[in-house]
Amino acid sequence: MAQPQSGRTIVSRPPVGITGNERMAALSDGIFAIVLTLLVLEIRVPEVAPEELSHALSEMWPKAIGYAISFVVIGLYWVLQHNMFQYIKRHDRTLLWLNLLFLMCVASMPFPSGLIVRYANEQAPVIFLAVSFIATGLSLDLIWWYASTYRHMVDERVDKTLIGLVHQRLLISLIFHFAAIGLSFVNVSFAKLMFILAVGLYLLPSRLSAYHHQESGPKQATRGE
């Protein structure tokens, strides 16, 4: 049953699953590190005559923007997964497979990211990258839904407010990625702007950020004492 505590509704159920997510976190960190490194391989030093170097560099800025967008979005998924597993304390076989599904989406990112870097002004790479971001975000939200709602493998102190905020944060960003697909039929540059706005959504202060700050404050104060 749910019990009120400090004005909030705390989810209280018997714990499910096996404790210890260290190996799952280690595998995730390793894959993210490899993927983020592979992204930069698409940015190649131009092989031109010295007098043409300035012009060649000026033509590389769309590729640089594509690389930066991919790097930051993938980095944000790492941050989201890291924060998520601060609350997920247990796992079972299904959660392991769901995490592998998420990591498969992450590991595939260098291909659509490479497309948008190499063909920066084409529509197809924008759609491909948006679909990849959508699949990755949905798989991450599926992990959170399974752990927090269906099987309840999260910390017993987690309340429904946090569970809803995490879902909201993940799903709202998908709106921008769907918008990018739609806008790509009108203007590729406007479509890329949706990716940037999705990144800005995570960088701006939010209720979820305030919640994390509120929850970590007392712990940090205790450690300081």
C-alpha cells in the first residue's frame, strides 16, 4: 500500500529482484564510452591544398553541428540512465534484457550519426537519426516503467511524483524528435533545430532537477556532519 510521508505518497511494496546492479552499470558505461568515441571518427581532416584549407574548413560546420548534436544527445541518455539507476536497486532477467535493448539502440547510434555528419543537408539522415533517438528514448522509458511500476525494483523511498516526472521528462523529448521528422519534409535546418531544442529541454532547470536536489540535500548535509 501507499503511505503518506512528508506530504508525499511513498510507494510501499515488497522488494522484487536481485540486488546489485554494478555489472549492468559497468557494461553500460563501457558501451557509452565506445559509442561516444566512434562518433568523432566521422570528422576527418580535409585533404586539400593549403590555399583551399580555409574554404574546406568552412564547409565542415554542418558536419560539426551534426557531430555535436549526436554527442550531446547520447551523453544525455547516459546521464538519464545513470540517474535512473540511482533509484533502481534490484534487477531480474527481464530488466537485464531491457537494458540490453537500450544498449543496442545506443550502440547503433554511430551509423545514423555518421550519416548526418557526412550528408548534413539531406533529409534521410535526419529522419534516420530522429528514429534512432525515439527508439533509444522509448527503450529507456520502458526500463523505468518495468522497474518502477510493473515490478517495483526501485528504492522503497521513491514516491509517485518522481516516477511520473521521469516518464514525463523522457516522453516530452520524443515530441521534438517526432517534430524533427515532420519538419524534415519542409526544411532540414528546421528539423535539426528540433534536436537542439530537445537538448535544451534537458539543460534547463525542471521539477525533476529540483526533486533530485531536494533528495540529495539532506544526504549531503548528513555526510558533511
